[in-house]
Amino acid sequence: MRWIKHLLIGTYLLALSAGIVDHGLKFGTNSHPLMYFIVWDMYCGWSAHECRIHLVAEGESGTHYEVLPPPWGDFAPFGTVGRQHYDTVHNSIHRMGLNVLKQTDHEPIVRLKVIEESWPKKYNLPEHLWAARFEEPREPQSYFWNSEVFDGEGKIINSVPVYLTQLYNQAIGSNPRLAADARKHQSFIAINPAHRRAAFAGHADAISQPQAGPPGNSN
Amino acid sequence: MEGNMTNLTESGSQAVPLPGVGSIVSRFFYTREVPYAIALVRMIICSVCMIIMGPRWFACRELFSVDGATTPIAIGYSMPNWLPEFNGTIVAGLATLMMICLFTSAVGWRTRTSLTIAAILFTYFSCLDSVSTMTKYMVISTHVLFLLSFSSCGKIWSVDAWLRWQHSTDSQPEMGETWCRRCLQLLMCSFYFGAAFTKMHTPTFFSGEQLTYWMMTELTIDHPLGYVIAMYPPLIVAMGYITIVWEIAFPLLVWRDPGRTVMLIIGVLFHVMTYFTLGLDMFPPVCFALYLTFYGDRDYQAVGRWFARRLQPALRFVSQFRMPNLSIRYPQSLVSRSSFGLFAVFLLTGTAAGIGLEHSLDRYGQRRAEGRYALTPLDHDVADRMLAPLAPTRESDKLFAFDIGTFLIGDYVGDRCREFWPGQTIVAQCSFVPPHEDMMVECNLRDADDRLVERFSHVAPREVFNCNYRFPITVTSEPGPHSLVIKIAGQEVARKSIRIHNPALAAR
């Protein structure tokens, strides 16, 4: 029995050590889901914007419907905010939407649109703290950004960078010389719509993006 | 072998024998002790896991089954999901089974079996819902459940121990090896060390930006203190440095007192603050449970003796009342067999009841009297606003904060004030909301009649998040109310009223 314990302890400590080394050297940390169990990379991806995700369905009649939050009520996993808002990289939002379509009555749906709603986090300050910090009235404004479009069966039709990446691209694109340089490339047609994201998001790695795997709800 | 590995070292003129590596490792992992620590960990972690999974049980059909919308962890890694997925009824049964096993693990009934089932199902469900279930404290919990399922944590403070006591003549608690406690200690050390690495890889952690934005999020539970502390960035920078030093020192100093006490007290303060400032509710109890592994059986016995001394008067009072002896000693074979049979019946009936209850809850409203739910049409105005092209960012939304003081500390204004005297320098700092383009940012000093007294302009490149402007107050500065105005692209975005005092000029 002793050698089984040796093996168990040795394997376990080896796994913990591998996680530390991989994480320290930034080597293969996103290579496999099991890495999430041994790499302790909390605190990633907190941006200066608060973001909410809406899923809007467009029916054959042209009417738009609210798909998420679902009609039976949100599941709020870590507070009061619905589950869909934690899918920061939009990996699974269409699955949640398709489930709502499956469980509800509605006209035939032709489009599912992922809409990001963002606002600077300074507007999250309570009134008394806002008054202590700013002399201006508190006038929050939401910015809406349609980042993905799916057909009624969940197949992707169009995908553009998420709002934060779009802001970054705009900031870069405001440099006319750089914008001119960026146009000096060979044109191509992205066969897979999902690859259009790569064509538009060349700078995505340069900014603080949520890492692969579960979102930055590091609690 | 251990004898062969014994080394000798010179201490002055006398040779002192050192224990070999093998014997050190053996003593570290295989010393026998009463497993108080891991028994406590078992009770706390299983209770915390039940609290975490309780609300998810009601939504298990939606979160974990093919009748809902699972979000397997593999998708985030661009890999196919390798986990089996079941329909809602089976998932309701498995989720109920997990909850029951977490309960029986906490009370220590058929502890090893319960922990094994709980560990497998808890990990399975976590991996199936990466968006709203899988977090780092869930990962720590899976490690703990996995290790405990191999351990002797059920030997004390458990139903199993009570049943064994029924036919035992030995009044001493059973003992086990320390290896599980040691692995949990090392888990905690690697966790903090890894967290320190993350911070080293995140430059915006040291500038306080990451923590500031986190403190201002609404994605975690309500944490009003976070908003208040977010107003004091120098404090956040200082706390960030203290945290990383503590996280690196933890694996080195936590093994013996006084380092152990210091590290654990700082740890408790740290996690309490994460609750109040970041809204992390389940992380602290998971970590606190693991802190208990840094104490051995002698520590717990000392605490027990201390409590016994303190509680002696109360115990003496209670002992005045003659209590009937309720313990009935059954034959060992009957106890063992009935315990297993009862356990199996408990699991089966509980699971069946759970399936029935979940079915009756009708998550999707399929059996409602008024029929299935229908999608709600969006208001036209709302739909138009949502689907319109992206609006240009307002200049005021590029400004995060505008602070005024007289000195900087940690690259932030250290003393927010509005009154200034000759000899002082007004430091006006504006922080930006990233990402932003290269901007021309102007700071104007204006008098009471809004006439321009002084103006500074800076280019704020896209990688810059703070811009500072300094206005020295001299003996020639005009006294009275003034204002500082920030303009981005020529548009006023913030204004702050200040007062300049100049007794020499005021006297004239």
C-alpha cells in the first residue's frame, strides 16, 4: 500500500509543480482544459468598462425579441447578474440562446444577434461617492455593439471583435499612416466567417483580454 | 537506506548527524497523528460546496444537461468536449446524488465512498459549466475533495467514528498518516505562489488599475467598501505590493511559528478584505478551511484543553443533571451491514426524491396552466438603440477620474485638497479609461470670472493612463476662487473648484 501512497503523493506534487513552472514561464498554460486545475492565474481581464450581453432574436416578421435573460428568469451565479454576462468571450452565448428558443413559443427566427452593452465603470460609483469625486452631473451612457450574428440554428453568420478590441482598433486606426500601412496587404476571402475575427483583430493580443477558459470570475 | 543516507556536518569541532532526505520525507508525509485538521477541512469544505451547488441544483437542467445550455470547459480551449452529457432527468438525479454525498461526507457517513462520489460529480458539473460554476475556488475544492477521498479524514468527528466507537474498547481517537494534510498545505503554498506569478505577469496590477476596476465591478456580490477604497489608488497600490510579498513569503514562512501565525493572520485579513472590497463570498471560507491544515494534532489538543478549562464551570453545571445513557451497543457485523444498507437506501431514495422534486419545479414552465413561455418582443426604441451602429465615445467617457492635490505617491495624488497657499504646487491628475486613442489633453487654470490664467497641454498617448499637470502657487498668484478645467480634443470634460490663498496680495 505504501508504494500507492508514494505514487499518489509524487504525481500530485509533480502536477502542482508543473502548473507553477508552466505558469511562471508562460508555457502551455492554455494547451489543455486540465491546465485550469493546476495554473493559478486569477485576476485576469478586468477592464475599465462594465459589460452586459444581450441576445436578440429577429423573427421572420422583422420583429425583434429579447432572448436573454430567459423568460423563466435569470440564473445569477455570483450575485445579481445573469449567467450570460459572464461569457465574456462569447463562446457559449448562442448555446444559451438556442436553449431559450427550444423551450419557448415564437415565430420562426432568422437571426440571433449578440449585443454588448458597455459603459465606463466610473458610472458604477454610488451617488454620494460620485458627488465627492466629480462636480459634473452623473450622466451614464451605454454603448451598444453587435459583435456576432447567428442564424436561427446557431450557425455563425458574422463575427467582429468584441467591444474592447473594437475600441482598441479604433484607437490604432486613428493614425492615418498606420491605417494606410494596414491596407497594404493581399486581399483574401475568409471562407469560415469565424475567421473574419482574425482578419479584423490583429491587435487583439496586445491588449488585456480575458484568457482562454472560464472567464475572469476568479472568485 | 535511511541509515546510509545519514550525513554528517561540522558544527564547531563536534560532528552533528543530520537525518537523511528519505527519513525527512518519510517523517513529513507519514508521521501518524489524530486527523483533527483534515476532519475539520472535510466538514467545512463539504458544507461550502453544498452552499455553492445548492442554487445550481435548482437550475441543474439548464446548466448541466442536454436539455439546457452547458458550457463545457473544453470550448474555452478550442477543444471538443470530452465529457458525457445527459438529459435533464439523469442530471437531476446526479446533482441530487452529489448534494447527498456532500452532506454524508460532511457528517462522515461512509466517508470514503461519499467523498469519492462527491469529488467525481462535483468536478464533472464544474467542468460542464465553465461560465457560471467553474472558478478557482471550485478548482481548489475539487483538489481537496480528491485528496480527502484517499485520506483518513473520517476516522474522527464522523458518523463512521461513532459507529466504530459503539463496539470499541479503546477510548483513544484513531490515528492516520499526515500525507493528506501535507498535500493540502502544499496545495495552498503553490496556489499563493502561482497567484504571485500572475501578478508579476500583470503590470496593471502594480499600478493599481486592475484592482480598481475589479472593486468597481457589479459582477460579484455587493461590496460597497470596494467603491470607497477605489477612490484611494495609493492605498490600492500599497495593498498590491503587500499582497505579492505575502504570497511569495507564505510558502517559505508558514511552516513554523512565529512565521506561521504571521502568515495566517495576514491571510485571514487578506481574504476578509477580498470579501468586503471585491465581493468574493466563497473564496475566503475555502481558504480558511485549508489554513486549518497548518496545525497538527498537538495544536488542536492544546486548544481542546484550553476550551475544557474555560468551559469547566459549565460542564460541572451540566453534569449535575443525570442524563440517561442513550448509547446502545449493537453487534459489530450488524452495525456494519446495516450502515451500508441504510446508506445505499438513503442515496437511492434521496436521489429519487430529488428527481421528482426537480421535475415538479418545471424549470422551463412546460407544464404551466397558461402554456409554454413566449419570447417577449423588444420595444422598438430599445431595439433601435441596440442595433444602431456603434456610437462615438463621448469625450467625457474617456476620463476616468480627475483629482487635485499637492503631491504624488505611487503615481497618484496623495492628498486630495481644494485649498492652496504660496509655496505649494497644485498637482492636477486626470486618469483615462483604457483603451483610448492618442489624445491632446489640456488643463486650464481659470479665475472666478472664468478667465484663463494658465494652461498646460499634454499629448496622452494610447498607452498612458494618467496625465499630471503642475501649477506652482507663488507670492504673485491671485487669491480667490479658481477652477481647474480638463479639456479633451478642445471639449470640456471635467471641472473642479479650488481656492488659492495669498495673504500678502489679499492684504493690499
